[in-house]
Amino acid sequence: MNPTEQLQGAAPDVIVLGSGCAGMMTALAAADAGASVALYEKADVLGGTTALSSGVAWLPGNKYQAEHGVEDSVDDGRAYLTALSHGMILPEFTDAFVGTVNEMLEWVEERTPLRMRLVPGYPDYHPEFPGGKPGGGRSTEPELFSFDLLGEWAEKFLGFRRSMYVGETPVGGGTGFLTPEEEKRRADEQLEGLGRGMLGALLKGLLDRGVEVRTGTAAVRLLTEDGAVTGVELADGRRVGARRGVVLATGGFERDPDLVRSFLRGPVSNSPGAPTNTGDGLRMAMRVGAALGVMREAWWVPVVTIPGFSGEQYSGHGVQLVQRERTLPRTILVNGDGRRFTNEAANYNALGAVFHAFHPTRFAYENQPAWAVFDQGFVEQYGGYGVPPGGEMPEWMARADSVAELAEMIGVPAEQLTATVERWNELCAAGHDDDHGRGDSAYDGWCGDRNHYPGTAATLGPIDQGPFYASPVHASSLGTKGGPQTTVDCEVLDVDGAVIPGLYAVGNAMAAPTGMVYGGAGGTLGPAMVFGYRCGRAVAGV
């Protein structure tokens, strides 16, 4: 029987699968252009990994730069991405991304409740490359949004309330705390920022336009007729048609061990992202002959795991990004040989490469396992790992009175770890990391000691005050980058390079338009916003 004869219920123009930033942007742009839209979310809550994120979007040449005196342009953005591309970014995607930024932002402000603003000073992740911005200006974030406006939907988001701007968090140079009065005001008004604040504003726009939003609705298969995608089959067996197209916005595949093993260039574990990212969209696209791209890459990040939490915590509490803790003075990363192996203050995505370094004769990943090693001076001055300055480090963390004793506790050569710490202290005394260049980049100290930023003192500091501590560090990812190849308007291509009619992909469900590059803070959500906007207009027929 022809699949279209088995469809149940009224068919919308567009079906969007997934409710992260890319999915909501797509649905909103399509609905605003006059299409009837149904948005289906596999989980019982909305938001995907975006809801757990900072909500920062990296947007070169954005309209907010002028008021902050930032000089940038489409040409600068193009030069920067091209310099970092390694041949993995198709030029047409670079042009579409940087050329659509302000068109998208104008539309967002005119047609949605979402309001973005600049995160002042946040440098690009590779600011020394052509077109890079060491003084920042490309990272934007949402204004606070009141969940009071969402009614019963206010309780339908992944994660927990975070009523802050990035600049108020330690990553942005803040304390991570509000005054009691301000915290109460924001709580009373149900104001939220970061990823959930972004999504709340987008959801309000969807609800205002009558978009059908359903949670707990997983799609398992695409329906086709004469080579065109005509709808989806849901997990409960229902079939729903789409008159204009189906959009895959289902996230990546980092939570599926088989897909990770088959496609990623190295092992990952302990993902901090949404547990529903199991490659649903990827499998659906492969079944209808989609060409794939950027499959080896992910949005790499080092993490620590906190014992006592389930690995499937929707709030992400059981996994903590090691961003500020590895950047601050008085801490280093070492491998199983007890040696430093990288610039610890480099951006988290770039660190993925060093965690995947492979030794040809040992036939093992050289820098896995790894540990963060720090001293009591670090604890007293900075705290970290969920502990305030001067607090007590958790019991699960290794500690010892000497570096040699610490080495024995974590199973690395005591003589080598001692030598590594001594060498580090010598480099700190000289004021320059001759071994790995930590502190050379304008980005390196941003998440470090802001009392000494910019400058190497923001990230260089000796490890010389016992007791000494070590925490295991795992190679992980915020999400994968691989998926079906698309046009710049997110139409999925087949293995012969032809468009598969009626099928689109956005966000981490598409082959990443920026290849292996993470341009700066928000390097995931910036393209998600831009290409979600482009996709929504395209599937609506604009």
C-alpha cells in the first residue's frame, strides 16, 4: 500500500523533529512564513542540549558590535573560518553563514520575543588567525526571558532554572552569584537566561503562531513516495504526513555507542548533553540514501564525572566541564606517563585532538587516561569543581602530602610526575610556558584569573603548596558534528549529490557547516540559529 494512503490525522505543511535551538528556529521561521508546522520532541521535555548550554551564539559581523566599538565584517569572518578550515568547510557554507547573520538577527528582533546581546570581550577561540578577534565581539547571548509568559509550558524544559547572564558566571568573569535581592527579583519574575532563556523566548513565538508542539513523540522512520519524503512514522505506529517537508533537528549521536565507535575519530565518554541524542535523525537519513559528512568530528570537551550521580541525569549534574579549572593558575593536565601533553588553557574543542593522539607501537591513546593535578594554593585561591575558594575538596578526589605520593595514588610514575611539576614551576617562575605555549593566546587566560587578564599570569602559577590533588579527566563531547550533507538551505543530498525532495536537516543533525572548526564561544548555536532560519524559510517555500 502506498505510504501516503496510511496517514492518520491532518497533515501539516512541515514537520520538525527536535526542539533544540535549530529545531525551534526552523519551526518559527517556517510558521512566520505562513506554513503550518508541527514540532515533535522525542523526550518528555523540550530543549535538548541547548537547554543545558550557555545559550551563547557565535555570530561574526553581528549588528551589536558597533555600539561596543568592535570592528568586524563579513570578510573578516570569512577569512577566519577559511584559515581554520583544513579543507572541511565548503566555501558556500561560509558565505551563507556570515552573510545571513544580520538578516537573521533583524528577523529575530522583529518577529520573535528573543532578544540577543553582545557578551563583551569574549575572544575568539583562535584569535591569532587571520580575521580573528582577540578582543571579542562575536559571541552573543539572550536577554533574560520571563517563563511567566509560557503558562503550563514553563515546566516542560530540560535542565533547571538559571537566571543569569554569561558575564555573571565564572566563565564570563563573574562570581556565579547574584545579590539576594536580585536573585529574588529574577525568581519572582521567573526570569531565565542562558540556553533555557533562549528556548523559552523561541517557544513563546511558536505558541503565538499556533505551532503544534508535542513532547514524548519520537519518529522512527521517514515515509517516502517516488523518492520524495512525505512524512514520518512515529514510535507508536502512527503515520503523519508533511505537505512540504520533514526537518531533522534531532541532535547528534554521541549517546549511541555503536555509532560513536563506527564514525568518531576517537573514543568519547560521559557526555554532558541530552541523553536522547542517539542518532535518530542520522539513521532515518541513511535509510533514504543521504550522503554523510563531517562524521569523524564532534564538539569535543574534557569533563570530570562526579560520583553519586546517575549517568542519565537530565540536568547534567553528574558531568562537569573542565573549563575554568584547567585554565586557572596552579593546575596542569598530565597523562598516564605523568607528563604534561598540551596547553591546558586552549579551547575545549581543540583539546579533542590531543586526547585522540595515538601511539603507533604501544597501540594506545597516548593521553588517555588523564588527570588534572593542582595544589592547596589553587583550592585556597580559586576553589573549583563545585567548591568555593578555601573550601574542602570532595572525598572522591585523590589527595596526598607530596607529589610523589599523589603519583602512586593515581598510578603514574612518581619520578616523572615530580619532574613534570618541577618543570612547570620553573616555567611559571620564568613567566612563559616554553613547552606548550600556555598563555600565548588572548583566549588562554579568559577563563583564568581575571585579576591578571590579559597576560600569562592569568593562567600560569606554580604547584608548590601541599596537599596536592588529582582528578580524572575524560575526553567527551557536547555533541557530534556529523550528519547528512545538505545545501546551504539545509536540503538533504543523496549519495549522488541530488536533493532528496522533502527532507531537510539542521543543527547537530546535519553535516556541520563549520567542519572541524569551533570559531568561538557559541560556535554551535550561531550556525544553528542562522541555518535554522534559512531552513525554515526554505521549507516554507520562501
